[in-house]
Amino acid sequence: MSNVKILWADDEIDLLKPQLFFLEKKGYTVETVTNGHDALDLLENDPNIEVVFLDESMPGITGLETLSRIKAKYVNMPVVLITKNEAENLMEEAIGSQIDDYLIKPVNPNQILLTLKKIIDNKRLVSEKTASDYQQAFRELHVEMSSGLDLDSWVGFYKKLIDWELRLDASETIHMGDILSMQKSESNKEFGKFIDRHYSTWVGKEDGPDMSHNLLKRKLFPNMSEDKPNILLLLDNLRYDQWKILEPIILEKFKVTKEDHFYSILPTSTQYSRNAIFAGMLPADIQKNYPDKWVYDHENEGKNKQEETFMQMQLDRIVKRNVKMQYHKILNTHHAKTLHDNILNSLNNDLTIIVYNFIDTLSHARTEMEVLKELAGDEKAYRSLTKSWFLNSPLWTALQKLSEHDIKLFITTDHGTIRVNSPSKVIADRDTTTNLRYKVGKNLKYKKSDVYEVLEPQKEGLPSPNISSSYIFAKEDTFFLYPNNYNKYNNMYKNTFQHGGISLEEIICPFVSLEPR
């Protein structure tokens, strides 16, 4: 490290000659002054100063007063406070004034060097170390993926990918981020093959994996408390990476008692996966047992109007005691404010269910609004937008209210989303569904390598609008387009977040149990 200019203010600067000589040998330039007024003057006249060392006790204005004036005018200027005083209140005041480090005299030259590297060179060092670590992990992940993963190991593998994605984002290691994106694409290709081979063997089996239709039976009901309120928060469209972005915020008020997962059924869409969650049944069984409550894709009615009814029937069927349940669906800001204002009423229930639709709304709005495409141009930006929304949402303040009471909180979703980039042409009749990641209809024509096809829907838990209906699900980052106006819709939907198909992002979903701190 060289060519970094330091301003050092200390009324005993002559006693610091060994430290100054050490820094100069390391390539730093050090400007010295003996009081706070001169420090402020020098900062005013020298734009090349990159860090300030301040003695806490100087004649004239103190180090803390100088610090306050520096931060008022140069918000981002790194400042290190140096003092003989180890009093706790002084440290707290200094930290509250946003110092970047705090050193106790006598100062060891290596301490100074470490501080400078943390402040000036931290990003580069973290970036280089993260890049180096990921290069090693890249090879290990490739070997792991090639070894033939099963249900649980795919989840562990996906979590490792997300962990690396978030670490590379934080360290701004852009070139390695591009390599990770390619590795994720390759992973989704292999995951699509895995689903191809196994999905039909899971559906409807009592010993099958944890999926949408058995989620509450396996993950919620056995873990509900009988003597404290239980809150189930379902954030529609919440991907695992989005959960990991929200987790540090939530951990300010809650602690995770268990982070679990489940596989969303196909299609990974609200109509199918969320109805399956609340009914505790596969869509074909919902349609069979409650034909008046199932709405087919081509019908114009709302597809998720029966969730509360489905949930009550599942409680009556599975939980062998009376459960006082209340259900809230948050679709707009009015609903959100009402929930916030009345959230403590949930303390009077055994189980309160909150379905929050913001993230789903965000992904759809992003498809339709150019400004949101700019704000959430890729996964990193999409996560950032999700975090910003949550921090400022009535939902977070409502959860903070709940954190002051003895409750159990469960957070989950119904499915995730994937950013699509590869169009695939589908020919179908006019009654075929419009979803970009799955189609259900008659006489579908498509490129077989792009899809997982279900020719006998009932065998895979899916209702059939017609006797000859079949389903297809897009793999990897594919999205379906009809031949009519192909280029127009390709430009419209390319690089948008969609759901309904087969990808790690859409299928592997979090289910997290928490308690207040």
C-alpha cells in the first residue's frame, strides 16, 4: 500500500517519530499538526488526505470536538481516535461519533498498520481473499454436483451456492460473480435432470419428501405451542437468498430455533403451491374433494380465494384439538396498515396466519415497469430492493411489536422465482394458459429438451381441465413464447423474474422457526 496521505493530529507529535518513520517506510505520506484547529484547516486545504488520526486530549478543542466537526463536514472521512484514557464512557462517545477505530497509547506501529489496512485496504483484501476462496470452492462444488446428489444434498448444495453468491456480492468481486452465475446455470441444468428422474416418484407418496401439500402437517402442526400464540408468516415468492438477506434484520429481535426447507410442488405458482399448502392436499385431490372450490387456469375467477377455508378444514382434519385460528391476506398498503395496527390481537389466537403478497407483487411489477427493471436489474439488486422494502414496511414494525411477547414465529413461502433469459417456442390452442414457466392445455407442441412434460396429470397430483390435457414445465432459465408476436414478447419478458417451472430458486423453499430474543 502506498500513496495514501494521513493527517495525524497530536500535541505530542515529536514523541511519535518512530511511528511516523515506520509509516513512511511502508509508503504512506503523513502530514502532522499539533491541535484540532490546524487539523481542520489542513483538511480544508488538502483534498488528498484519506484518513485522520486524532489524539483525544489536545489544547484548544479536544479530539472528540474535532472529530464531531470533521464528521459534520466530511461524512465519509475515516477517523481513528488515539488516547491514553480507557474510560468506558469515552469509548462509547467516540463510537457514537462514528469513529473507524480506537487505539490506546502507547501505540505500536503494527497496530497502526493493521488499522490502516482495515480502513483503507479492507475492500481489496476481502475481495482478493473471497475470490481465492471461491476458486477453491468452485472446484469442490463442481465435484459435488457431479457425484449425484439426492434430495437433502441438493438443498445443502444450493445453500452453499447462495452463501457464495452473497459473499461475492458483499466483497464486490464482480468477475467471480460472473463465474458463479455460470455455475448456478450448470447446477440448474443438473437439477432439472434430477427432477425429471424423480418427481413422479415423490408425488402422493406417504414417505415422499417434504413438499407443499404435506408442509404444515410435518413442519408446523407438530411444532406449534399449546400454551403460547403461534404466528405463521408466508411471504409469497420468497427465495432462499431473499430470506438470507432478511435474516440479519429479523435476528435483531428474534432467534432462529430451526432453519428447515421443503420442495414446492409443480407448478411453482401461487394457485397450485399455496392452495396445496393450506389444503394439505395435492391440487388433483383438492379438485376431486372440493370441485366447487378449485378454479382452473383458464377460468377468470380468483384462484386463491379459498385459502382460509382450506386451512380450517386441514386443522379440523389433522390437529386433534380445537385451534382458534385467524387468517390475514395482505394485498395492498391498506391491508398492511390494518395488520400493523391490530397485530397484538393475534396474541388472543392459538394460530395466526399472515399471507403477505409484496414480493410477488414486486416481481410482477418489475416485469411491467421499466423503472423497476432498472432498480432490480439482477439478483443482487432484487435482493437489495426486497431488503429495503422489508426494513421500511409495516410488516417489520408489526413483527417488532410481536417480539416483545412470548410467541412462536414461523416464516415460509410457497415458491420462489428465477430470472429468465432463454425463450422457447410453444404452439398451443387458445385455451392454453398464459404463464411463462408452465403450460396446461391440449395438443401442445414444444421443444422437449426445454421441458418436463406431464402427459397424465392425475398421476402427478394435477387436475385435468380436459381429458386430453397435459402440462409442461420450463427448466433452467427458459420461458415459453407463442409464435405470434414472438420478438415483441421476447423483448418484454427476457430478463424478468418468473415462476411456475423447475429451478433451484423456484423449488427449494425455506421454512424457519423463530422465538423472540
